[in-house]
Amino acid sequence: MMKNSSRFLWLAIAALFALFIVSLSIGKFPVPLADILDALGSGLTGGPQIDPMTSNIIWNVRLPRVVSGLCVGAALAAAGATYQGLFRNPLVSPDILGVSAGASLGAVLGIYLSLPVATIQLLGFAGGLLAVAAVYAVGSGIRNRDPVLVLVLSGVAIGALVGSGLSLIKILADPYDQLPAITYWLLGSLTSVSNGDLLSVLPAFVVGLAPLVLLRWRINLLTLGDEEARSLGVDTRILRPLLIASATLITAAAVSITGIIGWIGLIIPHMARLLVGPDFRKLLPMSMILGAGYLLIVDILARTIALIEIPLGILTAVVGAPFFIWLLASGRKGWQ
């Protein structure tokens, strides 16, 4: 199993690199592989540009979009795998503690107030963190119950409360200007992501992913339950909040620049478990690779299968829902 897992990881990395090149070449203005390499080489070395227009398309349009897709897909998949392990539940996704709902409310409020794009992204990021902080505060105040169950139920309650605020803003928004922008943002897209947007959230991705990578072997112990984990020397009172904060941070950062892109954090960890098993040391990197590649594939479809660009949330649901139904019907137990 160990050899097969390593083989799957290397194959996934190779496929991801191929998808990266394909994503740079496909679009309304196709770019040959040789031109892509020339544009990347001249930009990295500072040499002369063979074709300024091609170089501009690669560096200022497609590269920010593709790299953002890699980062967002990897972040959402990593957060989903972490939440599923922490809550010992295969149906858990990054939305379970209200981070997506909170980020949506913050961003939609910014759109309603006609604020600059950077401020809208900041509000989305802050809204996601505040929503999870509220969930954790409510859960911490309820004692003598299963802490995992309390957090999940608190997340449902806070998510419903935030959702009502979101619905109120949509009703109050201008139906000809603000409401279409709100609807499009809620469906998720990589269209408007710029180099500046990517650089603004990269620190959050790094800070959030670092504890998940460094402590991934301890998450294996948390899947056994709190009592078993404590008997093996893991302080769950410190580790669980740290991991939740890390997963929430990367999810909020992803949602703040792309909007809501569902299903990745739910189905990608299942795909990874089918390939490498439930060991989080292998599961986390495989989930990140598959999540990044899956979002690149969906983004390629979004900008090629129709005359207008299709929001990513629609395509991820079209692909994710049938796969999830298949998982339920097949009765897979690989996550345990």
C-alpha cells in the first residue's frame, strides 16, 4: 500500500503539472506551448519579450488565474480533509462551521455598500473568521456534552443566522446592478483574480497550511476520539482549536478572492482516500494535489464549453453531486 500510495502521489503531481500548462494555453486566445515557455522564461530572467501581447496574457491574465486555482483548490481540499478527520464524519466540508456563510455575508455587504474590490475581499476574509469565532465561542460555552457535536450544531445555528442576513441584503440590493454582482460572486469564479489579489492571500495560505502539514500525523490520532487521543499523549484542547483555526484561515482566504466554490472540500478528500487510504500523512498532500487539479479542470471547462463563462460553483455541483451520490450508494468505509 505504501508503494502504491507513493506512486499515486507522483502520478498526481505529473498530471497536475500537465494541467498547469494546458490551463495557460487554453482560452479565447490560444497560446502554443513554445510561446508559453518563452513568455515565462523572459519574465523570470528579464530577457527580451518575443511577443509583448502573449507575455501580457500569460503574466497578467492567465498565470494569476491558474495559480489562484491551484492555491484555492488545494486549500479547500486540505480544509475538507482536516474537518472530516477532526469531526470523524465523512459528510463534513469546510462549510460546516459557517466560514463560507460568514465570508459570503462580509463580501455581499461590501458589494451592497459599493466598496472597492480590495475592501470587499477583506470583509469576506474577516466575515469567515468571525463566523467561526462565533461558532467556537458558542460551543465553548456549552459544557457536559460532546464537544464535536456541539461545534457542529453551533455551526448549523450560526450558519442559519448568517444566511438570514445574507438573504436580507439580497432583498435590499439594487436588482439591476448590485444583485447580479452578488449572485455572480456567490457562484464563484476565478475571472477577476489579479496578481495583487493572489499576493494578498498567499500569507494566509502559508500560515494556515503550515500547522496542517507539520501536525498531520497527530490528526490520525484525533480520528480515534478524544479519550484515545489523550491516552496517546495528544492534548486535544489545544490541538483541535489550532487545526480548526488553520483550516478556517485557508478557507476564508480562498473564499475572499473567488467567492463560494462548493463540493471541493467534500468530495476531493474521499477521492484521495480511495487512492492512498485514511493515513493523514498521505491523505493531506494527495487531497491538495487532487483539489488543485480538479479546480483547474473545472475552470478550463468554465471558459471553454460555452460562449460565456460559467460560474465555477455550478460546474462543481454538476460534477460533485453525482459522485457524492455514488459514494453514498457504494457504502465506502475508507475514511475511517
